[in-house]
Amino acid sequence: MAAQTTETPTDTRYRDHAANERTLLAWIRTGIALMAFGFAIARFGLFLREVAQAGALHVTPARGLGSAWFGVVLVVLGLVTNAAAVTRYAGVRRAIEERRSGAPSPGLAYALGIASVAVALVMAVVLAASLGD
């Protein structure tokens, strides 16, 4: 004979809070990755300039946007991602506690997605322009 299990409202709320926390951690992980990638890009550009000044490598200076600006933009995008993740987490947590249903607004995901696509497009244009040098 199979035993039936009944879920109490506390169990479902706990599961909802756990899912919300996992989502927060995924967003935080994404923000940290963006910041780390931005930092690495900026520092690698600095490394190449230092090597060029030492005379070990011939590098022609790039015109316009450099790796430092891309690094800063990615770090800021990671910061905004983390701040938005915490804001979204708090809103969903409040909704769970108040037993309101409904998904949060997808505006955050759309805004961050559009921003990352814009950064990628600018990077692609700058890299394509540098291939002709």
C-alpha cells in the first residue's frame, strides 16, 4: 500500500523560497562572471601596453575605444546585474510571503540582455575595424 503525502503550505512556501534563492544565486554568478571578464579584458590591455613599452612586442596603438573601456562597461554591467538580482529577489520574496501569485516582470532580463548584446556588437565592430590595421 502506498503512503500518501500531503504538502502543507509551509512546505510549498519553503520550496518557493529555495527556488527564489537559487535564482538569485544564478544571477549573482552571472554578474560576477561579467565583472571578472571585464576586469580581465581591461588588465590584458594594460599588460599589452606594458610589454610594448618594454620593447618586447610591437603594438600599434588602437584608435578610439580601447580594452579598458570595454572592461569598465562589463564591470558596470555586472554590478547592475547584481543590484537588479537583489531587487528582484526581494520583490519575489515579498510576494511569496504575502501569498501573491504571478511571475515578476521580465523587464530586468530584457534590459540586461539588450545591454549585453549592445556591448557585444560594439566589441565586434571595434575588433573588425582593427583587423584592417
